[in-house]
Amino acid sequence: MITLANDNTPYNPKMGDGSKGVVQCKHGGSTNHAYLWGSLTGVSSEYVLIDSFTSDALKELVLTPYLLISSSNSSISGAVNAATKVYVDETR
């Protein structure tokens, strides 16, 4: 299990393309939202919004080769408040 970096650093899942994962958000408060972005290429202009975390949540998702979290639902920039944590546990 890993914790996604709150500073927009991309994470590359280790199980390869097409793996699944359980994603948990431990939400840190009413304004500490986290937005999960993914990309097949890792090019910053090609990330798409996968999911929004505005409260505690646990979800199973297909993992893209590049994942990151942002405090914005419209761009990958914006560090997530340290009180909010997003964890990824890869599965097959």
C-alpha cells in the first residue's frame, strides 16, 4: 500500500497497465478535498479526472500507469492539504 503524495507527484503503479486497486481517502475536513487524476502517458496536459474525494471513501478502480492527486477538480496543480490522505493498494 502506498500513500499518494499531496504535492502532485505522479505515482506509477507497480503491477503494470490494467491493474486494479483499492483507493481509500481519509478526508481531513470540509475544505481539504482531493481529486484523483490519471494518465496513460504521464504528460501533464493529458491527465484526466478519475474521481473526486470530498469525504472519507473507499473505492475499487482500474489504475492508470500514472496517478496523482490535486486540490483542484479542473487541473493537476494544487497541493492537497496534509490533513487529507489518499492510499492505493494494488490488486489483480
